[in-house]
Amino acid sequence: MSRIAIGSDHAGFELKTYLVKLLGERGHEVLDHGTDSTEPVDYPPICAAVGRTVRDRNAEFGIVVGGSGQGEQIAANKVRGVRAALCNDLYTARMARAHNDANVLSMGARVIGLGLAEDILDTFLTTDFEGGRHAHRVAQLADLEAEF
């Protein structure tokens, strides 16, 4: 099983809590970076912590959850080496892994329900990167990141 870093803001707390339990039941080691309640909190430091955990190879994947998931994705992507993808449907979850080698999954708790979130998570974690022509493109993303 995998080691997975996870974090959320207050809007994503309930979905994060559900995912932590689900991942634990499936045998994954979960590194929970917070938040720990529905009290308002700023998401950038939490998402950056998830991103750093993945970047430093202390987790194979990361998950960030917020109301829409958009800000969380942006925050995680500020960490060099993170390829966070906002996936609120199965197609984007599959393509994020297969074509973009995404290593952080972002979801919006106010956009999707628990059942769909579980399906998105399963798709993200079980889809392999296809490599090939996509590897060259992912390398170009890394080059862009190094440039700035």
C-alpha cells in the first residue's frame, strides 16, 4: 500500500475525514496535515505541507480538499515538483495520472459527494502514468518550473 499525505481547509474537513478513514481501512499509511475542524482556516500552508511531503518523497501521493478544490490545487502547485490536478470527475482523475503523472489530487467538497469522491480517489490511485509521448511533456513542465 501507499503512504499518502492529505490536508484540507474547513470546507473540506468532512470529506478529508471520510477519506482518511477510507484510506486507513484500505491499508494505506495516511499523513494528515490538518485541518482538524470546520473552524475557518487558511488553506495555503496546509496544501504546501502536503506538497512538500510528496516532493520530499515522504509520501507517494498527496490529496488536498477544499470547497471547490481550486485554491488548494493552486497552493499545492507552488511547491516545486508537485503536479496537483483538480479532479471533480472520473475522466480528469484518469487523465491527470495517465497523461500528466499528477502526484497530488485536489477535490472540491462542495462540488462532489462522498461516493463520487471515493470513485475519483480510486481512479487516481490505480491509474498508471502512460509515459511515452507524455513523459516528454511532463519533462517540459519540470523545465518550465526550473526556469522560474
